[in-house]
Amino acid sequence: MNYFCAMRIDILTVVPQLLEGPFSHSILKRAQDKGLTEIHVHNIRDYSLQKQKQVDDYQYGGGAGMVMCIEPIVRVIDKLKAERAYSEIIYMTPDGEVLDQSMANQLSLGGNIIILCGHYKGVDERIREHYITKEISIGSYVLSGGELAAAVLVDSIVRLIPGVLNDETSALTDSFQDNLLSPPVYTRPEEYNGWRVPEVLLSGNPALVEKWREEQALQRTKDRRPDLLSNE
Ligand code: 6GU
């Protein structure tokens, strides 16, 4: 019996073209090729019953900007939920909880997810009240839509699924996994334009190298992101 079940990610958007590139190359492509995850992008417009395939409308109360309608979004979500179980239905929005490594870690363990990308002025609030289980932002700035944010979220999750990364790309040595930034890295040549690689890295002494890397990681974190050291 095989209990293995790939994590499935379904992304709902009105601009699927924006998500064609990010999942078709490198680590995210390999994760899908290995059968470790399935990423499906759905065009919400395909679920509109309006003659012009409309997916947005004017906001009640007036004001500039369109709002994404409930009906086509509910139609996609209900169809997906009838096919399999989902552990989260996520809405990408600048007023959501800010993504960090611990959130990515949790979602990578958690099972199938649906990600709704906001556009225009956002979605009808009733979708958020009755369907969405988690709202995520990727930082304190405004993007034109949730698609690029969704790509960031998916990348941060998928690389953590066991088997996606190999030893060379291991997530265990990533910045943030231990609340530390990564130390500097060097490759050939040993000297370029008079700039030498730190001698300790050429010493062939793994213990010394490890000690140097830990010191550098700590110093870099103190200099650039002291907040990571204080909010334990
Ligand atoms: Cl998730 N969406 C949009 N539109 N802007 C953002 C964001 C999300 N996260 C940060 N800025």
C-alpha cells in the first residue's frame, strides 16, 4: 500500500498568464516532475456565467475600482472541494498576516491548499468571511495583484517538501531556518583583481571553516537583521 500523497496547490486568478513562468523552471519544475507536488492554475473567468465572462463589478456604495464577484470564485472552490480535501483556502492580500519562514514550514507539512489571488479593489468581503481560512501578505508594500505574491508563497512552501531539495540545496542551511542569515560564500578563482578569498576557507580544516561560518552568520544577522535575534 502506498500512502504517499503529493501536496496539491490550486491557484485561482484572473490573470493566469502571470503564473506561467515561475513554476516551469528550476526547483519548482523538478518538484512537479518528481511527483512531489501538483500545481494547478485556474482562470476564474472560465467559471463566469455572464455573457461577457465578466468576473468583477462596481462596488456598492460607489467609489473607484472594481470588486471581484462571488459567484465565479465560489464555483471554482466548490468544484475543487468536491474533488479532494483542502487544509487551507488562502487569500493573498496586503492586509493579511505577513509571510515568514515558520508559516512556510507549517504550510509545507499541511496538505492541499487553494490560493485565491486578489485583483482590482479585491474580492467581495463575503468570500473572505465564508470561504477563506487564511489571509497572507508578503510584505508592507502594494502589488498590482496577488499573483506574484502567490508565486513567492508557493516557492517558499514547495522547496520545503521532503525530497524536493537534495543535499546541495538543503533547506536546513537556508537563511532564517535557525533565525540567522547565511554567511558569505566564495568560489574560484582564489584571487580576482587582488581580492582574495578568506584564508580560512582554503585551510582544509572543516572545524575552523564551520566556526568561521557561524561567526559570520551571527555578525551578519546582528548588522542587518537584529530583529531576528530579539524576537525569540
Ligand atoms: Cl498578497 N497582494 C498584493 N496585491 N499586494 C501585496 C501582497 C499581496 N503582499 C504584499 N503586497
